[in-house]
Amino acid sequence: MDSKKLTSSSGAPYFEHEDSQTVGARGPVLLQDFILQENLAHFVRERIPERIVHAKGSGAYGKFTVTHDISKYTKAKLFSKVGNQCKMFARFSTVGGEKGSADTERDPRGFALKFYTEDGNWDLVGNNTPVFFIKDAKKFPDFIHTQKRVPKTNLKSATMMWDFWSLNPESLHQVLILMSDRGTPYGYRHMHGFGSHTFSMINTENERVWVKFHFKTQQQIKNFTNDEAVKMKGENPDFAQEDLVNAIENGDFPKWTMYIQVMTEEQAKEFRWNPFDVTKVWFQDEFPLIEVGEMELNKIPNNYFAHVEQSTFSPSNLINGISFSPDKMLQGRLFSYPDAHRYRVGVNSHQLEVNRCPFAVNNYQRDGFMADSSIYKDAPNYYPNSFDEIKPDSAYKSFEYDLDNSSVAHFNRNENDDDHYTQPGLLYTKAMNPQDRENLVSNIIGAMKGISGPKRDEIINRQLCHFFRANIELGMKVAMGLQVNIDMNMMNHSKNGDS
């Protein structure tokens, strides 16, 4: 079929695109004009909820190139050698304004980066400032309320902004930055970016250091004065978007140099302030910048909505060798960001082109709005299973699972952690009466009879082993009901605590 033919969304060619079907030339419109219904129905659904914060933004694709060796700090494959490259996507934004607000408003600027690495997508979601207004995520909804509109008047209020700031002295550092010309940057190309939070890096020896990320613009810092920003707000409220698009379309690709600051765990214990407090900085004379690589933006997406508006970022999207810290604001964002994306874009937003990891993705998440089965097809949606060959790789065991009492979390194990049988056995023998036990066995047998296919016996025997380990009588009754020959070795293994 000619690919240039006009078609409906289902691919059916049609001719009447501009005129509704009516009874006679001037008669009423017919409901059967499905093209009319389809176009109108789609039109009123062309918007999704805007971001609660960072609603107005711009985005572009590009590349990141490693220029300096930091492999002694991290085992991340991206940084394993100089010259490594990966595709990336960046989204810049204002924070408090709605989608229709002006790009030159006095506001921090979001600086969100997505690196498409072979070990998964890494999102670094920061701002153009190294600090933030608050240091505990519990305060975040209240803070943002003060940056939005008064419920009664639907107007912004300087009163509530300053009321909140004055009642929270921790905000002073960021307020001073905001009130300087750095609060009105000249577009997005002429500002620095920061991960802001403290993160951690873990190397191949499982040694951890604390790090902060910096991105210095190669276009030089340039800001509007307040008067210039106000003037531009009226002349071109989309100034930053236009500036970024024009620069890239003209081949003037903006670039930033990435640096890290490194603090050892010993230094963190002796640091004069809480090194995980996002309202503080680490002085560069004590913790100098270490050059890492270069970020270049070189492609404007072919559809703003599909790529920029539907892009999702979360600080929980990390890669092996880069991890979290006790930063309270960071910890709060780990839940809040992906939760916001599930609400705004959908539970399968990670399958959209801009958010999709271009390398192998093997998991057991299925279904939900806009689910795409082209990758998973009919593969099992549970683990462990007897049908696929997906296995956890111990090389990617999270560093945090072996932390001690003095570290961020406590995951000490004891000899009973893998005891999955004592309590079920007591349930069967102590909590259940004879009728309960009889019904239990009958239900198990009825359910397990539905097991079929080439792995049937393997699955049944594996489950029987668990029943035997919980209680020999239970295992025997189920096996007899399923007409399975009892392997005495299975029973002996069960008695010995293995299977």
C-alpha cells in the first residue's frame, strides 16, 4: 500500500478529512463519521498532567565522553577507561512556574541528565545551583506550595515565600543565590549544573567515597540583570527554548565539562558540617574539582511532546559503581520522582523512546497502561521460574547490603535468615486443627494438578521438597494426592535441611 495515503490511527485509508458526514449538504452531522470522532477524541486527550515542579522546560540529545580516569573511585563501566562514550539526554527547566510561564523568571533551573549506559540508564537530576532551600524532604511539599499560588486568589505571593524562608534559616544560602543574577540565567547554555546532593562511588575493591557532581559550561556564565529578565519576559517568554534550539540547529553545540569532588569516609567524619546536608557546599580548596569528561548536546528531538514532555528522570536510576548517601533530601526524592512519573506519564513510561534503556532489559514487570510486549512477548512474569535463563549477577550486588552499624544502613544477617520452614511447620501442626489440615492438603492438590508442560515434574518435586521440610506428613499427603512416587532421597534431604 502507498505509504503516503491518509489513514486513520488503525491504518485504514480514508478521503474525507475536512468535511463531516451529514444528512444532505446542510443537514445534521452523523455519529457514524468515525474520523470526526477519532480526531476530536484524540485532540482532547493530547495533554498529560504537567509536572508539579519543573513544568516549563527544554531538552536535547547529545553525547558524553570520558576524558579523565576516575576508575580508582568507581567501578561504573562508563568510567572504566578514557574515551568511553554514551548517548545522553538533557532537560533544563524552571522550577516553580507552570508550562506557560516565562523562561526568564527568577527561579532555580533544573539540570536533569540521562546517560544511556550499557549497565542501564543513569539519571543525574540536579539544578544550576550546588545547594537547595531545605535539607529534609518532609518540608518539600510545604516549600513548593509557597512557590506556587495562593489557594484563594490563585495568585503568587511574595508574602508566603518570604514567610517560609524566614521561618527556615537553612534556606538562606540558596535564597542569596536565587536573589543574585544567577537567579536569571541567560538561557540554559550559559549556566553551570550540579548534582547538588552528595552521592557515593564504589570501586572494584568495594571501597566507598562520597562525591558531588559539577558541570561547568564551556559557553561561559552569562546572566540577565533583573531589568533585562523582566523585559525579555514580555518580549519572548520562550527565550531559553529558542536559544537552545537555534544554537543546536546552527551547529553551535553547547558543551559542559564534568567534574567531581571526592570526600573519603574518614574526611566525612571530621568535616565541620554534615557532608550530606544539601544546603551546604564542600569548599573546593579542601576538595578540589577532578575533571571527568565532556557533555555535548547536538540534536533537538523531532517531537517536543514525545521526548521532552514525556521524559522522566529519577535519582533512583543509578548504575553499578554509583550509589546513594544519607542526604535526607536525596532519600526523599528516590521515592517521590518515580512516583510522580507513574502518575503523570504512566507505569510503563520507561518503555517510551526517550526513557528506554537501549541495552538489554530483563525483568518481570508487565501490563499496566500502554504496556508494550514487543520485548517480553510471552516470557514468564515471575521469578524464580523454570523457563527462562535470567539469573542475578553477583558482580552487581549492591554495596549497601553489606554495611555495618556505623554506615548508612544495617543489613546484618544471622543463621535464621534463610529459615523459611519452621513457622509454616508450626502453622500446620499447632495452629490448624485436623479439618484445617485436611482442607489445606486438598486445596494444594487441586491447585498443583494444574501444573503442566515439560517442567511439570521438576516444579512439583521442587515444591514437594519445601512441603517435606516444613512437615513430613504434609509432604507425604500432597505427594500421594498427586500420585507422585516418593523419592526417599528427597525426604532425607528435607530432614537434613536441604533440597
